[in-house]
Amino acid sequence: MSNSSSISHFLLLALADTRQLQLLHFCLFLGISLAALLANGLIISAVACGHLLHTPMFFFLLNLALTDLGSICTTVPKAMHNSLWDTRTISYTGCAAQVFFCMFFIGAEYFLLTIMCYDRYVSICKPLHYGTLLGSRACAHMAAAAWASAFLIALLHTANTFSLPLCHGNALGQFFCEIPQILKLSCSQSNLRKLGLLAICACLALGCFVFIVFSYVQIFRAVLRIPSEQGQHKAFSTCLPHLAVVSLFLSTVMFAYLKPPSISSPSLDLALSVLYSVVPPALNPLIYSLRNQELKAAVWRLMTGWCHGH
């Protein structure tokens, strides 16, 4: 029986067993991560430089782009390195860092999506109070609360996971260090601290989820009361990208973490983890910029070189 104190490294899941497939995975990950870096980088720059985009909606979008950049930089580079050099190892501290940053960026993204939902709700259901409810100070406080809460949750989860004794080897069934995979190596199956922490996080996640659903029910009711079809279309077009991003994020994360063990298989786990950790950071900027004329115009201005507005 090996103890966690004697584990100096973990073995990650090899994405492929042949050299050609390893290089193919490397190229795929490289392509996706470059697309995510470019797209999110453009959104961050466009919002930071464009005076017209200094509104709550775009301020939160900038924060969301930061979480997307963070999450893709946490998991993908190590997987690319391992594919390229035909290795599977990750150091104990590297693994702990990956767990922390994964939880941190996923948590921050979820809280920010909840805040963005509130922003849409106020703009459509309480437009006259928009300026007072979402002033620059209120927005800064909300964003800071989202980042701080995510930091705290990530810290608690990481400390809890890596304080458990591990006695089932050091091979993880995932291409990055993920909490459920590390818990499979733990000696104790039922751990009170683990369950307590999970309960707190489940309540938080459920609270945000109920808030998002409730807000969207109110939003749709308000939109359907708008007399003109053009007004309805305009209101819907500001909500649909957010709804699409929330659905993509929640469905993949929930399915990955809450699916019954009976349908669990290494290839399904792998596909799901790519879906929630690699695909959203690359897709989110696309979803937001496709429907948003102001953002498209700002990105275009940035790319054609007149960042300083008119």
C-alpha cells in the first residue's frame, strides 16, 4: 500500500497509444487553445479599449473572457506537452495546482454567468433602475465577490482533496488532474469532511441555478409583453448568447460530475472533460460576438487599428 506522502507524481491518462494519434491530439489541442487565446484576447482588448463598451454587460463579459483564458491555460498546455513528448507524468505539486486552478476558474465562470443573468434581468425587467442597481461600483463589487468566492471554494477543495490518504496507486483516468479521479485513489470511501464540502458546494451551485432559471422566467415574461416585434427581437438577441453559454457550461459540467457510475467509461469521461474544460473557452467568444453588433464593431475597429474610438 502506497501512502500519499510517498507519491511524488501522478500518471495522467494517455490520450492515444500510437505516435501519429498523439501528434494529432497535440495539433488539435494547439488549434483549439490558439483559437481560444485569440478570441478571448480580442474580446478583452476590444472591451478595454472601446469607450462604447464600458457598460456592465461588457465589463462582465471581459471577466468571463479572463476565466476562459485561465481555464484553457490550466489543462491544455500540460496535455499538449505530454502528447508531444510521449509522457504521462505530472508532479504532485503540479497536480495540486491544476486542481486548484480548475476549480477556481470553473467556479468564477459559474458565478459570473449568474451575475450576467442578473444584469440581463435588470436591463429587461427593471430598465429604469439599471443605472442605480448596476453602477460601476456595484459591478466591481459583484465581480470581486465572484472571484473571491471561487478562490475560497478552490482552496477548500484542493486542501481537502490532497489531505486524504491515497492508497490505490497514482494513475489518474483523466488527461488533467480532476478531483473525482483523485478521490478514486483515496483509501477512505466515506469521508465526512468531503461530504460536508460537497454539500456546501452543491447548495451554492443549486442556488445559482435556481436564480438563473427564475430570472429567465421573468425575462421571457417581460419580453413577451413588449408590444413591438422589433423590441422583442432586440431583447431576445441580448439574452440568447448568455443562455447558450450557460446551457453549454451547465449541461457538460453537470453531466460530467453527476452522471451515474453505470454509464461511466474512460472514453466517455474523456469526451465529457474535453467538452467542459476545452470547448467552452473556445466557443464562448464566438457565441457572444456572433449576436452582438457593438462587440463585432469594436473587434473590427481593434483589428483595423483604430482602438481609440472616434
